[in-house]
Amino acid sequence: MKLRMTGLSVALLCGYSAATMAASDVNVKELRELSQQLFAPIPTAEVVIAERKVDPNQIELGKMLFFEPRLSSSHIITCNTCHSVGTGGADNIPVAVGHGWQAGPRNSPTVLNAVFNIAQFWDGRADDLAEQAKGPIQASVEMNATPEHVVTTLLSMPEYVEHFKAAFPGQDNPVTFDNMAKAIEAFETTLVTPNAKFDQFLEGKDALNDEEIVGLNLFITKGCVGCHGGVNVGGQGYFPFGVVQRPGGLLKESDRGRFMVTETASDEYVFRAGPLRNIALTAPYFHNGEVWDLEEAVAIMGTSQLGADLSKQEIKAITAFLNTLTGDQPKVEYPTLPASTPDTPKPAPMM
């Protein structure tokens, strides 16, 4: 995403040093106008459902499947295990823990607002949420199941069969692995977080305090928005981690980013720009989850991506702005799931 100022100055520091710049130095009207060009408010779930014509029966089925432990071979792990809707849509540990208590290779991205991302996973290997849903279920390090296990499990419970018939009418055999993934995608489409303070600012309200205004101005003028723009404040493109300077200790030979998908040399250590919505809720940070403090993450991004040695005041102001990206969290009622039957596969041991 190329940053275009389109004639608006947005104060551009106007000769002020970073240490002395205050909200009074920022033209808030121009800042809002530019922000409206670079970002967009998160819509409500009702708007997303209507725009994407998501079937309510698929949403209801998908919610059940999102919390269904029997999709995993152990009957323990669910989608919500790594993407907890109660903790910012993530699991708040460095890397996911799956079958046999194995540690996965990367930090779990948040599922909240994931519908707005250009692709799923840190390396973008899944084009959409339905394709993404299939991956962890089959991964031996995560849910350790197979499509056959999933279909057999779901067919063993008559209540699920009826839900699939309602969600996918007209199909002779609606209980399929693909339909399972489509239903989970339908539910995840509803996991959006509108009405953040920043959204209110974009809509014309005086929702940001002085430090947050300065932080937003710095976020734009320092160049953060070059990778983190759009409705999700990121998630829209792929960029090398370490444009200017490789972050010490955060890049390892074992994870070369998008290169592992494309096998293209220019994609080494390239990752999808993380969406920053609700970033205050989803520590630890980066693809390996090795940074717990948001201010430290901001400082690292300044040096590695922008070549900027941000001052303490700048880091605090940008962090204050990032805290305004926390929206209303989705209210999800934990579903009552069908009872197992004698035909339901028994759990496999975790070890």
C-alpha cells in the first residue's frame, strides 16, 4: 500500500520535535480526512451478514462446529482453543499447543475481523476462512484429524445431520468436510468488532484524546500505514520482516515465511502484515509470539521496518492510538452440542 497524502499536510510535524509535539500541533480536521482515505470503520455483524448473504442456518451450525471438540482426534481441541472469542480471538501464548501437547510453529492470529484479511495464516496460504478451517483440523500438530474422521463423527449424531440439511438444503449428502468448513466460515464472518474509539473518530466524533491524536498522526507520518491500512489496519498485503534492519532474534531459519508457500527467493521472511484491530488484547506479538509488550513491539517495528529510532514519547503515543482499535467484542453464547452415540468415534490418546 503506497502512502498518498493527497494534498493534506496532517501537520507533518510542522517543525516540531517528536518530544515537544502536542495535539494542538495537529490539524485534526485534516487528520480525520486523511484517515478516512486510508482506513475504514469496522461494520456491524448484521451489515457483514447482509452484504455477504450469509445463511443464518450455516452461522448456527458453524458456531456449534467452532466449539466442537470431537472434530479433533482427542476430543479435546476446538477452533476456540487457539482462537478464543473471549480473549481477543487468540490464545495469548507464544505459539499454539495442539495434539499431544505439541507446540506449533507460529503464534495464533486472531479470528476477530479475520473476514477482512486478504488471506489467512501468517504466510497467506489459505485464500479464505473456509480453506483456513480445514488446515488445523488435519494438522498433526493441532487437531490431528482427517476429513474421514470428521464426516464419520458428524454422521454419527442425528442432530448434526439435521443441522447440515437445514444449512445446505437440496444436497443429497450435505454432511461433508467442505460443508463443515463453509459453516465455520459463516460463523467466523460474524466475529467482528465495530465501534472502536478509532471507528468513532472516522465517523466524525471527537473520540480520541490528545495523546491518541498525536499517536495516529505519527502512525501515518512515520509510515506505519504503509503496511497497516484499510478496514483491518493491516492484513492486506505481504511485506518482509526487516525492510530496513532484521529484528535480532525474531527471524529463524526454521521459519522463512511466505517462501515456504511459494518457494520464491524474494518471499524469504515475508509475512502478511498483521491486522492491528484489537491488538491490545492479543499479546504476545509477531509470527513467533516472542514479544509480550506492545510498546516494545512498536519500537521493533520502528527500527526494523521504518529505520526510525522512535522516542519514548512517540512509542507511547503510537501505542495509545493502537489501544483505540479495540472494538465491541462479539457476544457469543456457548452452544449446547449433540450427545455422542455408540457410533461416534472414541477419542484417541493425546500421547
